[in-house]
Amino acid sequence: MIGCRITSLAAIVILLVSTLSILLIEEPTSGSLAFEDDVLINGDGGNVDQASPDIAASGNDIYIVWQDRRNGNWDIYFKASHDGGNSFGSDTRVDDTSRTSTLTDDGTDQTDPEIAIDGDGNIFIVWTDDREGRPLIYMAVSTDDGDTFSWSMQVSYYLRGTQKRPHLDISPSGRVFVAWEDDRASMGHEQIYGAYTDDGSTFSDAARISDSPAGHDCHTPRVAFSNDNDLHVVWTEDNLHDLDIRISDSINGGSTFSSSRLLSREPTSSDQEMPDIDANSTTVAVVWKDTRNSSADVYMALSTDGGSTFPPEFRVHPGGLSGHQYEPEVALEGSGNISICWTSSPGISDTRSDIQMTRYMRNGTLENVRTVNDPGSGVTQDSPSLAVSRGRAHIVFRDYRNSDQPDIYYSRTTGSGQEGEAPTLYNYSVDPILAGLGTKFTFKVSYSDPEDDAPLPGYPKLNLYYMAAGKLIRYPGSPFNMSLRMSPPPDYNYKNGETYLISVVVDRQLELFHSFSARASTGNLTEVETELFNGPVLDWEGPEFELVSPQTGTWLTSNLVDFTLNVTDTLSGVDPWSISYQRFNVATGTWDSWQRKGTTQVIDEHTLRYDVRMTLFDGTENMVRFRARDIVGNGDGDLGYSVSGTYRIFVDNTAPFFRMNNPISGQILHDTEIGINVSIWDLGSGLDIHSVNVSYSVGDRENYGEWIPVESLGGVLVPDDGDPSLYYLVMKLTLTYGYNNLFRFRAADILGNMRVSNEVQVIIKEKEAAVSDRPPDPVASIQPKVSGSVRPHITWSPTYDPDGDLVHYWIRLSENDGSTIVPWTYLGPGLTYWDPPEEVTLEPGRTYIVQVMPHANGVNGTVTNSTLLISTDANIPPPAPTGLEPRATSDPSPILRWDPSEDPEGDEVVYFIRIGRFYGGGDVLDWTSTFTETKYEIGGILGAGTYHVQLMCSDGVDFSTISHFTLSIGIYSPVVESERTSIVIYPPEDIVPGETDMKHEKVELSIFNKGFTFDTIRLKLDGDATLRDDMDVYIENDIVEVAPGSHVNTTLVIVLNENTEVGFYSLNVTATSLDGISTFTRAMTVRIVDPAAIGQVGDNGGKESGSGTEVLLWTFFIIMIVVLLSMFYAYYRIDRKQRLERVELIRKEQDALASSRQK
């Protein structure tokens, strides 16, 4: 039982996240059990009693423990096999009953031994020990394969009561948990207690596990770990009516336990007792003796979700099985099957009994029941204990064949019972263990046979399953016949092992499981199968996103926003290079292209932290989203990416604005207590109404007083009915007579952005004697009275106030019958014109009433009633000018241009312009005519900021309506620079037909921000070069973020292929700022030059560089070569002549010498 779990855990470590799965499979499989002859274990050599055997197995190590009376009382003995049960060593006594650290016998009993093995091979044995005069729980440990044991240690001491019948299990990390019966809480009535040790030497305090009421007894606890933390304990409860099986769970390794729950669900008052349990990471199997039928049977409850739920229990043997079945044991096999053995007695009064066994197959079927002990013995066998290792069941039991002195016998399965050993499968693997859909998975396994038996044709096999509706279903084509690996060449020595493999493509979203099976062609024909592995793991889901910061729906104070995002993929993990973001461009109303910027940091194996800084607009329309893929390329959205939700970010980096309604700067007043009306608005987070302060001076600008909250001076902020961002400040301020009355306001928004208004200077003179304030003079009349426009521009001559007060105007438009079209509308101080709202269209042929009322210092003047006839015969004014350029510039004195307006009747059009710092204002430039010019050059210098421009035109008879524009000065100003504006490219001479991207020409671009704020600049290409199919032109990073006064570099790439034609092509690089208005275009040229041409062309505007000079150089070189050759030739001729003359002289001398010797 313990060995099975150790084997499973080893497999889990080898193969990623493998978990054993004991589940239903559609196609049933069959098998059979056979057992070897019984082997006597105890070696006492006499007729003494042995009882209570227990067994544990790990690999080839088989360990058996029992209680033995060879010393006159019960002691604990141990025996080991290290060859899988072929042979056993000598008996070893485990308990130490002496208090003087010597192995002696004090006549006390040690009984009920239980054994377990940890992952390092250490052996732990617990038992009931009476050395203190009452039963207590003791333990001993061996770290040398059972050759020696430590001195006995007490597990849990308590001043009173008894402890007995212990059971233990060990977690994968090595925690040893022991449970036992304990009556400390209610003398004579046992409950279940437990304690654990992590070091094998000291135990935790005992904790009560059972929660039965007083008077109920709990017996025979059994313990099983599912993993390091999950622990399950079962026991028998005597509830005074019958016996039941209960279970309690711990999720912290035994520190605390859940309330118990009833596991057996029999409908009658029958007994269920003698439970046993085994568990792995997915499966918990519990068996017990059950008397719900006419005889005792063995039932099993099986959980496939780690013990969370248990379907109804079922009988593990045929219903017609004679006699009584009791003392069940259970062990989970690595293959997914479950081995179960028990004691079977022919009748309740019959003393003969056998050990029987079956297997619950992972396909949901049961094997035929087989008898474990030697047949025909005619004596009793009972008290079985079961362990499974390497596919074989090992059973130890008590046997009465030696008269009335029972012995301990051992047996094991042989599969089909054939001679020789079955083959072994090992080194199993799958590559990759985790991948996406459509991946080819390669499965490998090594086959070996001790007798060098070759595998049966078609073996080894890959058994591939998938999960559906809680069942394991064979994958189409499974089992797959595996092929012998041919590289490196096999030697067909099956003792040493050969490797087999097969590749399978999986293109569906499935949860997969697999195992390997084999059978030899000769010798032992037992079919062996590995444990069932989880995997390979298919990852078909993309990453998920969690925005850590900033918090959506809250206001931020900076346009530079730092984003932190957690990107998680629970299977393959996130591909860090795939993370990018996309920002909604408020200015253009479109999404920018995806950007791969920012940094990533590993949080854990599944999660990356992504940090990136973005530049956002003021306001509530900022939207950002992210996308990513996992390591295997999965994404749930378009283009194979998972895309996050859209995060809306609020940014307010702008302080409130002011507009002085009354009085205006320079106005002459006659009362030192002046009434003030100021419009204050904030388009972002909203005005902080407690931040509005006023400061004033009655001396000069050096003598401003402290800032005073306006409410302390009686000021009231009145919200606008239709615009929640707008407030009207109404207050009074006491000044002095004279010219030096100065005041200004200060206000902040909710986030603390603060602005100080422009200074207002008023002149207060003593008023001439008057009895009361007089109303302003009425307006004479409006113009035009007759118009051909359905939205006429209405004007009137300014009127005057007898007291010198500033005159404001109100206007109302009505039908001829008096019904209102536009209600009384306030126009502001000094405005003597009005354009009907765009939604108002007057009908030709009808007469309307226009009413204008002057207002000064709280006194209304007489209303002037004028008629306005819309006539098809009347003059139609030109439309309002459009297309103002530039809308944004860094030039403080720009030339403003606009589109000409066409007069419907062909009349000459005259234009008028006005510029102010606020909407409708003219404080920078009052109405000025440009005559027929559609441009205006600003003579002065405008500071950085946003200005309001108004344009109007006239045909000499009527005026158009007024068009309104904004002009940004110095806020955004992109510039593109490059040292190579004329790009000359020589294609390579060794072009290989069929190849593309033969040459990449790279040109560095410098992107400058000459504005006054952080800018995100988008680059766009156009021109002839971008329209050609024989070249590819792009910018490596087409969106750059640049601080004011700084620049960044990016690269223009031109890719040529074998079809690129020689020629001269235009190319424009346009930079657009964050506002979508400020642009700059750098004109460039691309020249593709024939490399065979004599003249060479450089990046100098496309001009050829002096081919005549090169001809002269070549001529000079040729002449020099000819001269040199001539000189060499002349030297050669002279030297040859001299050598010939010398030879002739020598010959003459030799002839003369010969002649003289003859004489």
C-alpha cells in the first residue's frame, strides 16, 4: 500500500505534473491473477505464535513486520527482502523494552505493528506497547534498510488512559502521521487521536480527530496522505445502534481536521467496520467489511476528486461469493488499477478461511477473485496485509497450518503464472510535455526482458486517453503500436533494453492521459503496463490580464502614466516578447498601432509583471488595452493574441480657467464697492469650490494682499444649470477711488491643479450727482432686416449707459406670432452680434421677431423689437471661413491661413479675424479685416498656450456667421531630421533569382520635440517609394515618445529585392503630435542606381559626381602604364645589345687564345 504511493510519487517528479487517475474508461479491459507458492517468513524454529503481520514495498525492497511470542511475551519482529521477494534476510527484533538502552525483555507485550517507508527508504514502525503498565504508542526507525533500528520512542504521552491499534502514513515530503485509539477523554470509550513528526524524533501534541459524542466508541483508524498537505483518516464508529465508517480530512498535513462525515450509506441498521484506505493526488479508495446483506461482504467507496466527494459504495466481489468476507486491505497501483484483498471464511461457524484478492480495473471492471494462499491447505489463513510495487501485489498473512501456533506467510502475484520474469518498461517520456493544438507529440519508452525475450509484434503499445464527462475515453486509434528506434542502430539485446517511440498529432482541446504496455513474444507472456500519466498537456487558452495600477475611474494628475499589469497563463506561461499595448488617440478618434515597449518581470512560473509608461490626454476619453500570447502561441482574440478589456483612464493636468464677466479690465466705475461676476470652469476632475481665493491691491502691483477665501468676503459660487464643469462666482469687493485698483483670483481643481487668473484693473471715479442709476440707451435696430441666409449673422450698433457702466446684451428670437424659438440668451459684455445656434434653421419667406435688451449695472434697458425677413430674393452672405491652418505650431508669430469662402452670388469676399485667450474673446486681437486675403500674419509674439481664433467674412452687404477655432502655440511641435534626405542605393551585383529582401538600406531619423510638453509622435510614410511592389519601405518604430526639448532616433528601412528597378522616387516622412493637429513633413528622395554605370552617385541630392574627371584619371593611368612598359622594353633592348656585344668580345678573345696555343 505504501510502496504504491512511493512509486507514484517518483513518476510524478519525472513527468511534470503527473497525477495518477483512477477513473472510468469506456472500453473494458480484462486480466487475471495468479500467485506464487507461499513462503514462511518467521524464523523462530519453534511452535510459538506469530500474529498481526503488516507489509510495505518500494521497488525491490519488501519489508514485513509482525508480533512474535518467541520470547514468552509479544515482541515486534521484522524481515526484509531486497530482490522483490525472491529471498528474505534474517529476523530482526524492532522493539526495545529496556529503559537502560539495552535490548532486553521485561515481560511486557508489544503488539499491533504497522510499517511505512518514506521517499528516502527510511523505515518507520509503530506498535502498541505495554512497558509502562498500560498500552501506549511507540515507534522505531531504521535508516539502513532494516539492518538496525533506533531505540524505541513514545509517540504521545498522557497521564491517564490507554492508546492502542496505531496506523501511520508518510507524506511525499517526509511527514510521518500516526493515528490511534485513545480513551483519555472518556475512560473506557475510545476516540481517534493523531500526531505527526517531521524529523522522526519529536512529535506534535496529540490532536483529537474523531468528533463522536460521549459514550460512542471509535476503533481501527487508518491513515493516507494524498499529497504533502491533504490527509485522510477513516475509522469505525460504534454509535450504540450499529457500526459505521466515518472519515475526516486535513488540508494542512494533520495540524487540524474537518468535521467527520459518514462514508457508508447502507439503508438498514447493519454494521460496517474494519476500514482500510489508500490515496494519491486524485483518488481516495476506502474499503470495509459490510453486513448489509445476509453475509459479510467487502465494499469500496471511491473518490476521483481527491476525497471531496464519494459516489455510492459498491461491492468488490460477486454477490454469490459464499461465506463471509472481512479484514479488507486496499492498495492503489501505479497503472491506475486498485488491488483489494481480504479474509474469506466459508461460514460463520467454520474456522477455515482463505486470503482472496481481486483488482478493480481503471476501466471500471473487476477481475475474477483468486485465492492467495496455497490451495487445499484446509487450515485458516487471516489477517492479510497488502502492498503493490512494480506491478506486483505482495501479500503477507497469518497461517495456521502449523497446528495451533500460527505463522506468518508471504505470497506475491506472478501475472499469468508462467515461468520466467515479465518484461520491464522504463525511461518513458513524451516530448513536448506541454504544447498547443496541432502539435506532434513523440512518446518514448524503453523495453527490457531478463531472458532477452523480444516483444510480441505490435508491442510496446501507447495507450492514449482523454477525459470526457468524468470518464477516460480511448483516443481514436489507441492503443498505438510503437516502433523500434533505429538511430542509433539497435543491437536487439533486450536484456540491456531497446527504445521504442511513436508520434501522435493532437488537434483537439482535450485533457490527455497515457500509459505504456508490453508483452514478450516468448517466456513469460504477462502483459505489463506502466502507471497512468497525466499528459501530454494541451494548452489552448491564452493569457489573462489584471491591471494593478493605475486604478481605473480615478483621476490622475500627470499625462505621463505608469501602467503595471499582471499577465497570467496557468499552463505554458506568458511569452514576454508578445506583450504590447494599444492606446486610443483622443485627437484622431482612432486606436494607435500596437506598441511593444515596456519591461517585464517574472512573478512566478505563470505570471509576468509588465510595466510601461504612456502619454495620455487630459480628460475621460483615454482608453488603453493590452494583448499577449502564451509560450505555445495561444491567444483568444484576433491575430492569435489574447486582448485585455479596455481600461478607461482619467487624466487632469490642467488647472481651472477664468473669464471675467463683470467688471472687465479697464472699466470705469463710480462706486468703491464693486460687484464681481466671474465664470470659473474645469473640464477635468472638477472645481474645488473651497479653493477659490481672491487677492487685491489698492496701491500697485507690488502691494497685493494675501489670498483670501472668497466665501469669507461673501462670495457665492453658483453652479451652471446645464454644464456641471462651470460655476459663476458672484461677490462684492470694496476698493478705493483711483486707478490702482487691482485684483485677481486663484482656484484649484479636485486634484490640486492651480491657476491664477489674469489681473483685472478697474478705475473708480466719483460719480456726478445723480439721484439714481439710469438704464442704458436702447439698441437702435438690428442688421440685416432682410437676409437670404437661413442662419443670418445679426449685428447692432453698441449703445451707451448714461452713468458710464459697461453694457451687456441679451437677445431673443421668436416667431411672428410670439412663440419662442431661442429664449433670452446672455451674450456677455460688449458683444454686439449673434449667430443663431446651428440647430436653428429659419425658413425662407417667413418673418421673425428679434428682441435685443441692453443691461448695465443691474439695470435693464428698453427692449428693441426688430423684424427679420428671410427672403429668397435677398442677398445671401458667404459661408463662414473654414480650414484654419496651422492649428498647432511652435512659431510664436505664425501666419494663419484659411480656405476661401465662395459667395453664392459671386461677390467679392472680405475677411475678418479676432483672437483671444478665452472663447469669444478678443484680448489678443480685436476684429481686424484682412480684406480679400485668406491669411493673417501675427505681428507680435504669442506665448505658449491655447488661443481662440474667430473668423468671419462679408460680401459687402451681409456678414457670415462666425467660425471658431483653437490655436496651440508651442505646446506640440514635432520635427524630423536626417543627414540623408537624398538616399542613393546600389543593389548588390550578385542577385540570386528567387530570393527576396536582398538588401536592407537603413537611414537614421532624428525625431525632435520642440514643443513645451511631453509628446507622443506618430510617423507615417507616403510618396512614390511606398507605392512600389519591388521595394518595401517602413520605419522600425513608428511611434516615439519624446520629452520637450529632446529627441529620439528611429530607423527608416528600405528593402530591395531582385525585381527592384533603377529609378528616382519621392518619399515623405510625416510626424504628427499627440494632439493630432501638429504635423511636420520631411521630404526625401530614394534613388536606385545601376551599379554598372560609370558615374558614381552619392547621397548629395542625386547629382552625379564629375564623370569627366574620372575619364581623365583613367586616361592618365593608361598613359603611365604605357610609358612604364616602354621604359622596360627600352631597358631590355639596351641590356640585350650590351650582353650580345660582350659575348662577341669574349668569343674573339677565346679564338685568339686558341690560335696562339696551336702555334
